[in-house]
Amino acid sequence: MKIFKLLFLSNLLLQFAFAQETPPVIPTPLSFEGGTALFVLNKNTAIQYVNEDLKDEAHFLQKELLKKQQLPLSLTQRNTEAAKIILKTSSTENDGYKLSIRPEQIQITSNDENGIFYGIVSLLQIIDQAKSQGSEFHIATWDIKDRPEYAWRGFMLDESRHFFGKEKVKSILDWMAYYKLNKFHWHLTDAPGWRIEIQKYPKLGLVGGIGDHINPFTPSQYYTQEEIKEIVQYAQERKIEVIPEIDMPGHATAANRAYPEFSGGGSEKHPEFTFHPGKEATYQYLTDILREIDVLFPSQMIHLGGDEVSFGNQKWASDPLISKLRQKENLSSLKEVEDYFIKRMADSLFSLNNKILAWDEMAEAGLPTEKSILFWWRHDKPEQLSKLMEHNIPTVICPRIPLYFDFVQDETHRNGRKWGGNFNPLQRVYEFDLSEFNIPESKKDLILGFQANLWTETVSHEERLDFLVFPRIAAMAEAVWNHKNNKNYEDFSLRVKNHFRLYKNDGLYFYDPFHPDTHPEPVIK
């Protein structure tokens, strides 16, 4: 028993020592060195932006320190005695940064605004966990050099099945920025509801926005174009691109309620599920919609879905207009009709200087690789990932296991998905990497990055959304940011536990995998 206690205490001391060697930052920086001295931050500290084009980043830091720490720091472009947080450009890799915290000053340098922003985020995390004495914060000294492993670090929110509104979306964007995620994939249309105003077709919001996954009679809920602009601007301030998804040719039930003349029918389980591929008017209708979407989202990327069309395309086989299309275009199967449809709509996007994004069902549709990004989501179909690589298609990795956050986190959880007994606990999310798929070295540049997806069939309220997202979003962020040899789950666990206080302060109902009883699983309302 004494030996066991000694081993236990030794392990605790080792963990504590390791934690002290790692800065309190998620994701872990690429390289770092700590010191024993302290920098004292107080209201007399000023933020200096050496370069005029860093003023927005300096203002972001200023606003965050006031909001979180009640520190009203001033901004200056001049070198003054009070200017002890300094932002300036220097030679680094794109999106990389250097953060130097010394007793006399803090300096953040980068080649670009994105890198400066990520350095600011690391500094904010360190300040959030620093010891305070009254209105002063005593910050440990660090020298940090950092850059992301992948350019695409994403999170997808489905608001068709349940609608959460702009304040919740802004909260998600805040936390994405806090973890250096940079792509917000916004699933705005699907069978349950259409969630974005289209001026040329107002019934899409007014009629298509009625209902959700649980209650088909929920009053219409959708974002106005002014709200969309507000959210996109909010995301841009946080270096996040917003990518809308307008699902087609399947998952179109809500749109077809509003404008049934463009419906291609459905099935008993999925009524009016498709847009009609045999009517020329359908393509004009959807192109009109995409033109308005393009104006609202400057990312110049629109996700068209392209998945699960077979759930409701049965009527295509007997529709005379589709039969005529098949004969004219020599389309031998309904899958070829899907591919024809997607290529037609892709041409509409290309005319708007947009890239087409779609799910992995479109791996063999013949889309031009330089204008396409596809998302591998079917973890049970690794051959689809292989096809994407074979066809040299830029790819975002988001398999159901382990990156679907609607899957449960614990064996005891009941209100979510499992797949053959598999689910997505924190450690599985954190430790996911692509080595098991044997991607050839010559193809690795096709992997743009990772993305976590939250489908909301079981997410009917904010409490449940928070429970499924936090802290798994932190684990995913570290997995996609870090080089493989810089990951350590035990160390991550120690750091993420310190973020639970921040979650509480923000009013989040999060899951604590280390003490599961403290936050019981919320039920579906």
C-alpha cells in the first residue's frame, strides 16, 4: 500500500511538473519556453500597434480585456513608456506568430493579421488563467513560437433542424476564435426548415422557415439578410470565414413547401425531398438564390450538400421530364442525374467566382478539382476518402467517428447517436489522426484540415448544444492545430480542466468527462 501511494504521488508530481512546463494555452503552441519572472498587467498598460494595419487587432484585444477583466487599456501607435503590449509585423510563416512575455513588456509579432490575432488569443488565454491582485494581473513569462498544422479548422452548426438565433451563433464564434478555429460551416437549409431570407423568393423564409425537427408547426424562424451581414462581420473580426450550406438536390422539403412548383418529389418517409432536375426553371430558381447568397457571404465558397439524395428521389425514375433529360444527356442512372444536377449548379457558382463545396457523395461527379472542396464524412466508407485522393480533390476531414458532435460522449448517455456501439468521447476526438488511412505522401497536401459537425436532431435547446460542444471543441481544435508529435492527452486534460471555470463564467452547460455526475445529460425538450 505504501508503494502504491508513493507511485501515485510521484505520478501526480510528474503531471504537475509537466503542466508547469506547458503554457496554459489551447491548442498547445508548436514550441515554447517558460521563465520564472512575471509581467504585471494593469489599467496603466497601453497597447501599441506599430503598423497601421494592426489597429483592428489591437482594438479587439482592448475590447476583450475590458469585457473579461474590466481592464480599460488605451491604444497608441507611438512608442510611449506605458506601451507595454506591442503588436508588430515581422517575418513568420503565414498564420504563424511569436509571443514574447518578458517582465518589461509583451510583444506579439507575425507576418500577417491572422498570426497577430492568434498571438492575441494565446495571450488572452494566459491572462484569463493568471493570478490577480485587485486590478493587477501577474503573468508568467513565456517565449512562444507557433503556427497551425492545417489551414482548415472548422465547426459546422445545423440550424435547419433547430434554430438558435444570432446571439448563440455569436457565442459559438467567440469560442471558435478562442480556440483558433477559422471556418464556420453554417447549415442553413434542409428538410425541416429554411433559415435565410431570400428577397426574390420571400416565402422561403416565411413558409419554409415554419417548423423544426420535433414540431412542424413551430412559427417561422430564419435570419434576415441584415442579421446575416451582422454575423458575417462579427466572424470576420475574429478571423473566421462563414461558409453557408444551401442543400441540393436533396433535403429540399422546406423549400418545396414554399415553392412546390420546383419539387422533384420524395418518398413516404421523406416527402417532397428533392428539387426537380428535369425543369429548366429549377436551375434558374436556384441560381437566383445563390446570387443573393453570394452577396451575403464574402468567403466565395458555398456548400451545396449533394448528399443522401437517394432518400427521396424515387419519383425521378418515372417522371417524364426527367426521362427526357436522361435521354438527352445520356444519363444511365439516377446517380448520374444527381451528378448532372450538381455540375449544372456548380457552373452557376463558378460564374460568381465561387468554389463549390459538397459532401463525399460527389467524389466521382466530375467536378473540376481546382474549384471544388469535398468533405469526407462517412467514416464507414474509407474508400470514399481514397477516391477523393485518387481524383486529386481538396478534402476536409470530418468523419462521424469521431468528429460528429451529435454522437454521445459516454456509454451512459441516451439522447444521441452511436454507431455500432461507437461514440465520441473527449479522448477519441483529441487523438484522431489520419495515419491509419495510409494517405500517400504525394497526396497529403490535398488534406485541407479537419472539421467537427453538430447535427441538431437531438439538440432542441441551448443547454444541450453546449453539453455536446464543450469541451470537445477544444480537443478538436488542438487535434487540427498541432503537429502529431506535439499532442499529449494527459497534458491537454490538465489544461482543459482550467477552462471549465471559463465555461461557467460564460453560462455554458458543459459536459465534464472527469466528473460526469456534476452535469447530467440534458434531455431533448
